[in-house]
Amino acid sequence: MGLQLDVVEKNLLSALVLPQAQIGACTVKPLGANNGIQPFAGASPIYAGSTLVGAVGVSGDGIDQDDMVGFLGLQRASSSDVIKGAVGHAPKAIRSDRLGLRYAQCPQSPFVSSDAQNVCAGF
């Protein structure tokens, strides 16, 4: 939901505040696609260095959990003894968060009966 909201938020708010205004497109242009983009939460691209080699995707209880599980699953796999950093998340220089968009949507307090906070921070 983070990326979906980020690319439509400005035009959505404009349409709600000024319903008579001609918006023209659904989304803003930070991704080079000013209309028709439909991202889904719950997937993380897999990179080997700066080369995209695949993706991991999850669908379950809700989109925040989907994004968190995909993101943290790749993070933990890439730091495991088996993979040892051979693959991992996109290099920070090319992530969507460079454009003011969210790279992964992770709940502030994601676990029931736990004090864990910001479990996606720092990756």
C-alpha cells in the first residue's frame, strides 16, 4: 500500500479538495509512469550486486505483513550462512525510497504480544 499511495496521493488529495479540477492522470511521475501503474505490496526484488536476478513475493493476512515478511525474509536469507550476501536487497542508490517513495511498508509494531519496534529499520 505504501508505494500505491505514494504515487497517487497528490492527485487523489487534489481531486478530493478541488473536485472540479482537471487532474489528467492518476499517478505522479517519479517512476516515469504517469498512469496505469498498479504495484502490489508483498514483494522484494532480489539483486546480486547491482543486477536484478529475481524477486520474492508473499500474500497473506494483510499488505503490511506481506511487505514485511518479503522484505525481512530476503534480508535474513541474504545474511544466512548459506547465501552469505551473494544476493540481497536492491542497492540503496537505486531504491524507490531515493525518490521519496517507500521501499518496503513495515508496521511500526508488527508482532502481537511483542515489544519489537521498527523491525525493518536499517536495512
